[in-house]
Amino acid sequence: MSEVRVRMAPSPTGDPHVGTAYIGLFDMAFARHHGGKCVLRIEDTDRERSSKESEEAIYRALRWVGIQWDEGPDCGGPYAPYRQSERSHIYKRHALQLVESGAAYYCFCTVERLARMRQAMQKRKSPPMYDGKCRNLSADEVQSHLDAGERPVIRLKVPKEGETAYTDLIRKRGQQVVFQNRHIDDQVLLKSDGFPTYHLANVVDDHLMKITHVVRAEEWVNSTPKHILLYKAFGWEPPAYAHMPLLRNPDKSKISKRKNPTSLDWYRQNGYLPEALLNFLALMGFSAEKGKEIFSLETMIREFSWDRVTTSAPIFDMKKLEWLNGTYIRQLSIDELIERLRPFASVGQLDQGEKTAKMVAIIQERMKTLAEFDKWTWFFFTDELDYGAELLVAKKMTPETTAEALATCVPAFKAVDDWTTEALERLGRELCERLGLKVRQLFMTLRVAVTGSAKSPPLFESMEIMGKDRCLARLETAQVKLEQVN
RNA sequence: GGCCCCGUCGUCCAGCCCGGUCCAGGACACCGGCUUUUCACGCCGGCGACACGGGUUCAAAUCCCGUCGGGGUCACCA
């Protein structure tokens, strides 16, 4: 195989899409497995919807998640420019060339006529296709339309007979996907504003940029014969095609932001680790050797083969992503985790040296996302614990017995000099015996008093981190709360 | 509706190409247990699928045909 060259071709419309990263991941795994190159091309031919901000967001998001490219608008390359809006003249020239060779034609039909025609055809239950009104206009007719100032589009003249087929790297087990030409529409190549459609720009660029393998989502299979026909019209050799399964919503429809988070920014902002997201995306269609579930990008690159990619469209399972994210969080070193946590903490919350390290250590195995930092640590950073007094009363305890227990505990803790986890736990267990209480009873009361919640990080570690004064203050507050109930 | 793709536990994936080792394996979720000061982590166990019907064969999840189901696509959007 000559040098493998693949491209990612996102459109800068809206938020950076998880599907872009998904396809990009497979592009990259395949290319790097073969020592090939990855191109990033911005497909901004839709002037209405494309924006510069969206383009920037794509770079940022792709870099964040770990997708890399060798050539692109931001880093240049031998086939620049890589932004389609800067290549208009190229597409126009190529479209004109096809008109001259007779493979394409000018069409002067108005959007209104087209819409009416489509409606009528749908009523007759036949697939809506262009009726070919302008397919065989004479040179004179074309000229008079042009003279009248009409802005035509250029359409591909698809043969009425025969079939067009291609072999997909992923589906049909190597058998060809076959389309009857009569089902293929005379696709618009150049819009009346002089901009190309996806089909033209895509084919021209892929050829000019020497792309050898087109990896894209399954939604494009029906366009593939149009593209093959276009290559043929130009006299070019088409690339190989790999159509990836479509990511789906829980209701099985194509993934959409209404039903599932699709923005890469959302995953970053909600505390997902990029390496976990990437691993998860890889799991949607790719299976590593020996059934490995957790593996790095390097592993995927090393083991990559189209044979290991599935055909069926997976449903995006947030539960599994959360689990994966949790295991990745647990694999981080404390220092690394602290750094990752910064965007999710307020200023100063992670700058207490040893204390911070201890705090992060006890929440590490509890967090599913970085965004849960606050959920597990809020009580360290406030002295206003808002809980109901009844929470202090453990099973088989009453407000009275709880108050009595606390009355014994407070002076005991006050007397502690060595305010460490070990010493505190020793004392705690001693107090249980002295009071004739079960460990879970007394500790629950203490836990609620200190953390404000029945679910919290380990009690004595938390107490050590918080310090003696604050803990005692909280125990006293608990006593007051209980009195108010009684 | 036409065309195209797909169809193994609720979900993701292995097995299918090269039929027997599969009364189908792993993971998430769920349920139960152990551990345990709560929650969580960890460990153990359970639940649970070859869409259906024909064929071919000594033998089919694996090959063939049909049916059904799901998705995608039919724009001067990509």
C-alpha cells in the first residue's frame, strides 16, 4: 500500500460534535497503524451556518480529547489551503470542466419549481428526484438564460442506465454495495452562489489532497455512488471507503443533542477525562484483543484492523462512560488528579498542600466525574451545615440517647492532642464501648455532625483534614440542634 | 414509500469469513452476598441473547433463501 492518507472533514456549524471525535479516532488509529498521515479539512461551504468560532471550537475540542492531525488549516501542509471556503476557485474550475466535457450541465430551475416538483412526486409516491428539465438544454438556450441574468447551478449528468458499485472496508464482508444508476439523482455540484456542494468539494479535495481512504459515518453510503461517478467523470481513481456505524440515542435514532449530550465541550465541562471518552468511543465499534475493555490510544493504534470494527450502530451508553471515567480517575496519581480537578474547584480549595492531597485521596475512589468534586468535599469549605437534627439520630437511637452520647464525646475529643486519623478512630471505638453503642450508631451521629450528611468520605480522615477546632464546633452545633428538637 | 445498511443478553463487545471445542464468553447496568464507620472501591455469585421461518449438513449463532424488525438516506445542509 502506498502511503495511507486519511482526512477528518468537520463542518464548523455549532458545537464540536462527539461524532467528529469518533470518526477522527478511527481515522487516526487506522492511519497511524500504517504510518500514514491524517489531514484536518474544514468543510465550511455552507456560508449560512459556518462560523469562525465553531472552527476554533473544533480545534480546541479535538486537541482536548487527544485527536491529532498532520496537516490542517492551523498547521498548514503541502496541499494547503485546508479550509474549503478558501478553495472556491478550484471547485468552480472543476465544475466548469465537467460542463465542458458534457459530464455536467447548467440548471436554471428555481428553488420554487424544484419544491413544487418534489411535492408532486411525493404525492405520487415516487422518490423525489430532479426531472431533468435542464439536462439537455442547447448551447443557445443556456446562453439566453445567462443573458437574462439567471444564476444557474451545475448538476452532474448521472447515466440513466447501468449500476455503480463499490467495496466497503467495514460492511458487506467485502461484497460490493451496488446501486442502480436510475436511482441516483442529478446531484447539484455548484450552487448558484458559486460555492460547491459537499459532493463536489469533497471529491475534488480528496483527490487533490491524495486521500487514499475515506472514513466517514454510515449516513454517507447513499452518496458514495454519486462520488464514484464524479471521480469517473474527472477520470480519477476513487479512494477506498470505510463507513463507520452511526452513534445512536437510547431510542435508536441517529445521535442528536436533543436526546444525548453531543458536544465535546459538554463532556469536558462535566468532568469527563479525555482519555476515558476516547476509550469509550473506541469501545463503540472497535474491540481490542483478548477482550480488553480499558486500553489506550496507543494500544488501539497497534491492534487496529477494519476486521475488528463492527457494522451495527451502537447506542451511546452514558452509564458505561461514567464507569469508565471512574476507573480512569482512580488510575490517576494524587498530584495528577489535583491538577485535573482545578477547573472544578474554587480558588484556594486545592492549595492547601498536604491537606489537599489527603482530601483528594479519600474522594478519588468515590468520584465518577471530576465535576463531583463539590458533591464530595463541600463540607470542608463551609461551616454552614444545613441538615435536619433527625439525621443525627442513628438506628435504634433516640434524640435523648444521641444527646447523651454527644455529651460524652465532646469533652473526650476536646482532650485529644494528637489529632490524627488513627488516634481519632481509636478514641471513637473506645467511646463506643464506654457508651455501649454499636460502632455504626455512634459513628453515624459523628458523621452527620461533622459532614452534614449520612453519605460522606471516611469520617476520621475527614476530621483530621478539617482540624480540631472546626470539628469541635460542629459537634457542639449538633448538640444545639438536638436540644431544639427535644 | 423507493433505495441502502444492519439484526447475539436491557446496553456495548467476542464468536460468524475458515460449520462441531457455544445447552454461546466478557464488560456496563440490575439483583444478591462478602468486606466495611456511611457512601464508594474491591471481591464473589445471580439474572439475561443467537429476531422468525425454511433449507444445506451427521452437525448451524456460524453457509443459502425468505420474512419480520431497526436504522440511514432521498436539499442550491453537510
